[in-house]
Amino acid sequence: MSAAARTFWWTLTLAAVVGASGCSTYSHRVNGIRDSFYRNDLAGAEQQVRAGIERDSGDADVLRLEEAMICLANNRPAEAEKLLRAVRDNFDHLEQADLAESAMSYLTDDQRRAYAGEDYERVLVRALLALSNLLHDGSDAEAYSLQTIDKQEQIIAAGKDDKGQNPKQNYQRVALAPYLRGVLREASHHDYDDARRSFETVAAWQPEFAFAKHDVERAVYGRHSERGHGVLYVFALTGRGPHKEEAIEVPSSAALLIAGEILSATGKQSVPPNIAPVKVPRVVARRHDIQEIGVRVDGHDLGRTATITNVTNLAINQYDAIREQIVARAVARRIVKKGIVYGAKEASEMVKGTPASFAVDLAGVAWEATESADTRCWGLLPDQIQVLRVELPAGRHEIELAPVIRGATVRNAPSRRFTIADGDNTYLLAVFPSDRMVGQIAASRP
Amino acid sequence: MRDRVSRAAAGSIVVLMVAMAILGCRGNQYARIIQPGDKQMMGSHQAGQETFAPLVDEAVAKLLARHPHQQIPVQYAGTGAEPLPPPKSSICFVGIENCTAEEIGDFKAQLYELIDSKIAECDSFTSVNRRWVDAGLKELRVKPEELFIPGRMQTFIDVMQKQGQPFQYLLFAKLTSGTTRENKDYQRDYLLTLELVDIRTGAQDKQSATLSKGYHHSWTSRARSTLGSK
């Protein structure tokens, strides 16, 4: 094969790989879904999710997570549970390493890897499974809450590297999981020791959760409820959760630029100049004003919800712990690409500074420029998961949920009727991404 | 020469990619039925079936052995010659309290069922169905340990009688642990205590079973420990 033909084939190969690389990020693709959801256009959001799944099966799992949130907001907890269960199983499968896929991601970008969920998402998918289940039959809620606790420990244990270091050791834990377990054990009326243990865990994992102290005291000295009474748990998904956006890793880009220039000046071949910056995802909090939800039952103010899990803090805390690994992978990818271009030139006996060498460098720059950060994430998660426990007489009641913004309660609060059963729990769930509720209030006992 | 090198390089890449595709793929999860007598799994970080099953076997056997099937004079029903079996005493098993350093998770319900089944299998006792026990505790809003408060036990007995579930004994189970550390390794002693209370006399019988388990940070540490114990 002549040198010209080899150059042609190498350039063509690079162009093919460039074509296979990602262009737009997930974050851009799902903006419409989020906008519709926050506008309370749940039907529109759901339609876009389904269209997205049909268009790109690679994003199907993360889109199903969005669909589950839409179902939950729309008072369809059984459907939400089904979707979440499927994603949980897929994530469990995908979190195993796949060398071929990993190698491919070094030639393209991280979006080519099947999405196995971030650590916090893998835990929260189980926590939301428990919540979804509580809202329709509750038969598996305890199993899901145990799975949530177990998954957190598995993720942390698996974070240990060969040197014995574990960046995940200080991961913030999801206190919602032991809380749900405590709630369910307490409702058994005999396993108060388990309830106490679970509430103590909540107090340790989420010290800001003021109700934990009362929960522990009740499990030790009190009882589930007075005779003729039951308990209402109001869960509120408040605010807008974290999302990922593409960020430029400036120090790594600068270092690679200098290294590339040195290699080009001293080596037998030039490498593509590091014009395209190294891109990595960044977890970003979203602003919102909602603080808590005021709960009013039968015309009486009964209190305000408190945060049991701060999803944004959880995501940022966990991302910070593993950020160095993500940056290292992005830098390694860039080095691999430059190495391939260098090797291609060597193999086709190009002479440095010739038009053919320049053409391959240009193709290399284009190849690097098509990299995008992997911004896939569960975008409809709330900023916080909040809860309020109130004891009420058995029977029918009416509840109003009023968001509290800068200390003031918003008027025109949504309401619904529900039933309290003697000695049992009733669960309500509402989604407040802003001062307006999305969908409807879901209740385990209408 | 150069072509040979190129072909060798291309061949190596192909072999490498095929190897990655075969060896590096995600595996499926598999399962198997563990038959009686097969090697059982052992909890590496906390107690599992290897701990709880023998504890339950021993504690329940000890307790039931002290309350053998009572020999009562043979009775005859009507004119028939068939002897009537002596009535079994009814036990109300109110629950297990976990006071160990470990969260036992889904094992608690299973421990309850294991103990309850063993009681049901013996000749001396029969047990009250758990659903009735739960309903009684729920109706009174009383915790199992509060049944010892004067008056509470009688109220509970009355409620159970009203449900058509009278009983003669109350049974409590308690799981405790003690931990001894030796550098990075530790030994945990598990104790299952069963307390049987005769509600007519207030007399109490208490039986327990113990099992010690060593947790080692490495296989070498476990091997050293195993050799040292021989």
C-alpha cells in the first residue's frame, strides 16, 4: 500500500470515529422534559420521555427514571414502582465493568458507556421504590428500605482501591432509608427496638432532621399512636434537584497543551495541538425558594415538613469524592487519542510538517473536539425529600399543603381528602418543585 | 519487513479487541439451590444463618425439654375406649428483641417464624397465631416489654380471650451480643435467650444458647486463628 493510500485510510478511520463520538449532551436533550414537568404539563413531559426512549435506547434507563417521577407526581405510584424496579435491575447489571465498552469510550467519550447511574442515584432509586410502594400497597416497602441501606454499604465497600484508600468512605448517607424502616417497624406495634435503632441511625446520618430526636424518644418511651388514632406521614419532594453540566477542566487542558507542544517540537511526528479543551461533567445545584411545606388538616395548622434527605448536597458531596477519577479518565482519553494519531503517522511513514501530516492533525483535533462530558443524570429529582409525621383520630380528613417561601405560607394551597386507620399509617406524597405543586397529592388511603 | 510489522500489529489489535469483547463483557447473575448438607454461606461481616439457626435449635430444644409432654391419667370419651390426648398448653410468642450490635434486617421475621414453628411441632405446646398477637398488641397500644407492667398483662390476656385466643404462657426472645477486639480482628458472642412466663403463677423459665464467631480482616489472620485453636 502506498503512503498516500495509507494516509487516506487513516484519515477516513479517524473521520469514522469522529462521527461515532457524541455531539450534544444529555442535559441539552432533556431540557424540554424538565420544562414541561415544572410547568405542570405532565402529559407533555411523559410524551417527550417516550419519544426520547424510542429515539435513543442508550438513554432509556435514565429517561425511565424521569418517567417514574412523572408517574409519582401524577398519583400513579404502581407504575412508578414498576419503572424504578426495571431501572434498578439494569443499573445493577450495568455497574459491572465492561472492558470493550470502556475501551470504546477512550476512542470516543464517556457518553458511549452504558449509564449505570451515579452512586447516589443507585441508592435513591431504592428509596423511591420504597416510597412508591408505600403509596399503593406497602407490601414490599420494608424490603426496599433494607435494600437501600444495604446498597449504600455495598457502594462504599466497593470504593476501596488497591492501596487501601477509599474516596467513598465519607459519602453522605441517605437517611430516608432507615427512616422508612423505622416508620414501618414502629407500625408493627411490637418491633420498637428496630424502630429505635433505625431512628438513631437517622439522627446520626441527618443531624439537621429535628424530628429524629422525637422519633427516638417515642420508640423508647412512647407508642405508635393513642387508641383510636392513626398516623399520617406527609412526604414532600421539594425544589429542583441537581443536574450535570459540561465544564472545562482548565488545568488539565493547559497541561496537555504544553505537553503536546513539547512532543511536537522534539518528536519525530507532531501530535494534534490541544485546541479542544478537556470536558468533564459538573454537578450543579438549582436555585429555588421553597423551604418547607406547611401542613393543615381539617383547618388546623399541624406543622411543617423537615428535610430527611438533601438530594443536592448528597449528589455534590458524592461527586466531589470521585471527581479526580473522572478528570483522570478524561485526560487519559486525550492521551490515548494523541497516541493513536502519532502511531498512525508513524505507521504510514509521514514526514513531519507535510500537508498529509497536517491533514491528520486536523482530523485529530476534530476527533478531540467532538468529545462531550457525560451529563446524564436523574434530572427530575427534587432538591430535598421532606417529611412530617402527625397523629390523627381514625376517620376521614382533609389536608392542605402550603409551601413556605421566605418564611411566608403561599395561598391557594392544594388539598385532598384521605383516611386514617386506627393504629396504622397513612402516607401522602406531593411534589413541589416551586411554589406550585406539580400533579396531585398521592395518598395510600384515599 | 514493514508490511510484516504492520500485519502483526493489526493482528494483535484484532486479537486484543476480540479478547476484550469475550472476557470483558458484563456477566449475568447466577443462582443455585443450596441443598441440605451443601456448604452454606457464612456472613463475613455480621451474623447470618450460620449463627442464628444453631442458636434457635439449641435454645428452643433446651426450653421444650424442660417442659415435657405431661402424663395425665387416661380419660375415656363416652363409652368409647380411645384415650383422649392431653391438652397442649398455649404459648403467646410476643416477639424478638434485638439488642445486638448488629442490624439483623430481614432475619428478625425469619427468627420469629423458626421459633414459632419449632414450638408448633412439639407435643407440649401450641402457639397463638402471630396475627392475633399483633392485633392484640395493636388494640391495646402496648409494647411487648410493657406486658410486665402490673395490669397490662391482665388486660392483654382479656383482649386475647375476647379474640378467642386464650393462652397459658407468654414467650419472649432476646438476642444480645458481646464484642471482644484484638487489633483488626474481633470476636462476637451471640446469645439468644428465651423467657417463658406462666401467666397463672408468674413463674419464669429462662433458657439460652450461645455461639461465638470470629471476624478476621484477612484470610491469613483467619488461618492463623484456625491453626492456633488446634
